[in-house]
Amino acid sequence: MMKSRQYLKNSARAVLLLNLLFSFILAGCQQNPIEPTYKEEDILSTITKICKEEFDLDVVTKMSTNTLWIYAPMDRLLDKDYGIVEGKVFDEEISHELSNILSSVGRVLLSSENNLEFYVMVASDIKAGLDYTIIGNVLDTKKSYAGVIHWTEINRRYVISFTQNPAAIDDTTGEHMQAFDIGFEDFLVAL
């Protein structure tokens, strides 16, 4: 009987020590929440800054309640062989610039606190009066950066339009681009 009591005391001490050790381990594993790199109020200026400093591109940014708008005035959009060579729309330089803008937007949205649902990039040929518009879903973009959605799938999820717009002629500040909220239903219908 004496051995049982001693055994119970030792077992209780061992359990207490294990619980204490487990508590310390859990406390050590808890980290402070990761702070976003960009605050919501800095999103517009950050995208503008990244595009200018890293890619020498001038863009204008606006924000509505749930949608980020990026305007990229360009001297030309279409490739010199557009309409002559099948499948030739943008030349490599323009495609690269548009990709850099979208990459900048993705980087900032991924590393920021925001409640945005959509982003719209409007690239305008300010000489010919053309608007090339891409509408993307922020959640899809975050999933793509995380590797949950393949980049080819994210490209299929963009809403893309190419329209003639005389208001784009000589518009370097994005005055003709009206920022508004995009509804999820409207986005799905446009897909």
C-alpha cells in the first residue's frame, strides 16, 4: 500500500511537470500576429511608387469601397503587326509592362490589410483612344500567389475587355476612368 501512494505521488508530479512543460511549449509557439506590410491607406501610393521606382511606369490609382483601380496611360497599346500577323495584339514591351503592373498590384494586395474584393487595371492608348481593361478578383489573386490556383487558371478568371474610347485621347491622369464598386454577381456574369 505504501508503494501505491508513492507511485501516485510520483505520477502526479510527472503529470504536473509534463503539463507545465507543455504550457511553456505552447506559450513559446504562440506568436504575435503578422503585421501587414502595407496599411490600407498606403495601398494607392505604394502601387504608384513600385511601378515608378521598379519599372519606370507612371500609373494613377483610385479606390472605391471594394475595388482598386489602376490607370496606365500609354503612347500605344497595339503591336505594329496587329491585324497583319495572326494572334499579335501587344508587342513584347507592352505585354511586359502590363504584367509588371499586375505583379505590383498582386504583391501589394497580398501583403496588405484590406477589404478589397476586386481590382481593375485600365491601360489606355492615349494616342488612338483605346482602353484595355482587366478586372481581377483579389481572393483569386491571393490564392494564385499561394499556389492554390495555377497562374493559367487565374488568367482565365480575369474579365478582359478592349474598347475604343475617344475620352482616353491625351488622358494622362485617368480622368475618363470612373472608379466604382464592382459587385460579385456582376463579375461572375462578365466572366
